[in-house]
Amino acid sequence: MLLVGHGTRSAEGRRAFLLLAERIRQRLSLPVEPCFLELAEPTIAQGVARLVKARIDRLVVAPQLLFAAGHAKQDVPVAVAAALSQSGAADIPTGQTTHFGCHPLIVELGLQRLREAVADRDPLPPNETLLIVVGRGSRDAGATSEMHQFARLLSQHAGMPRIEAAFLAMAQPSASQVLEAARGKSVRRVIVHPHLLFAGELTESLHKLVARSSLEQPDQEWIMSRVLADELEEEGNGTELLIAAAVDLIRRCLP
């Protein structure tokens, strides 16, 4: 089992991914190697080499990605094939799990992050709250469409009918545009939900946008929820849902 993370320059993000990989490994009676597509080590080549050295006879690749864009469709398979060839194991059969997408457990985890964010706040009528779901962003139309689908599902489950989806890069509308527009809307509360697996540079930039909006529109209450894989060391904080979703997708790919 090769668990592939996107990769980040953030030490916190790398640590969280490796901890997630360890939690997944504990659920599976299989050799598991974590690796990163870019920006961090171990690389895909290093992870594959370790598994080949362990004399595996089949390789299942599990990209830990929320949506299927260029990384899942092209970059990961190409890198894995090259790594197997480099290791002299090009004939090993491979499979790849699907992305998380709108998996019910991921929707439930997003809902839990929203509930945590308002747990100590006064309740408001649904029409006085605006929910902004912010994704990484992709040029892939299918991934963008699925992000909008996820946002609608989350809105329905949360009972928050006023919903906007936004992106931090490569897709429109941008997070900065949507947050700026929200400052002019007739809502008392704005909840910004980063639909991201791990904390890193993107969450830091989003925190700054939310902080600026809060300063510029003090009459509105601005809240930012936690990323999905936050505080993996803690029990009962929702991350079991993420681990269960990952294991479910892996088991579907096993013979």
C-alpha cells in the first residue's frame, strides 16, 4: 500500500500526513509506505523502492486527495510507473483507489468541523449565516464541479441554506472575491470552511483573508473552521471519520 500525499513546505502539514498514514497502517494488515507527490520526502520513488524491497507482489496506490484532478489522473500514476521501472519491478500489478470526493464520511467530517466552529456561539436563524466552503482549486472541470456538489451537500446537512463555494487557486470564484462580496451581504455570521485535508500555506493565507474581513466588517461575526485532518493525535475529534473513509476506499480496491 502506497499512501500518496500532495506534499507541502509546511512541517505541520507533513507531520499530519505521516500521522494519518500511521493511523491507516494500524487498521490494515499490509505493508504501508507514505510518500509525497512533490515538495517533501519521502518521494513516490522512495516509497515504491521500499515496498519493492519488501517483496510485494501487488501494489495499491492510495492518493490522499479530496478531488480527482491532474494529480490523481496523471501525475501520481506516471510517477508510480516510473518508480516501479526504476526499481526493476515494472511487471508488478497495480491498482489505485479513488479520491475522497463526496464520500459520506467526509461530508460528516465537514459537518463536525462546522459544529465545532459554532459550539460556543449563540444560535442564529439559518438565513443570517453565510457558509463559504473553500477548496484548493483545480483547472479540472470535473474536480471543480464535485467541489460545488460537496458544498451543496454540506449546506443541506448543516441546515445552512446560504452557501458559496470558492477556491484558493486555479478556479473561480476565488476565495478573496467571495470573502470580499460576503462583507456586503446582509448576514450576521460568516463561516469559512477550508475544505482541505491538512494545514499549511493555503490555510495560513485563508486565515489572513478571514482576519482582514473581520476587521473591515466588524458588524459581522467571522468564523473559520478547522481543516479535516486536524489534531490527529486526539481521540474523538472527528479524525476517525477521515481514517475510516480512507480505509473504506482502500478495501474497495483490494482483491
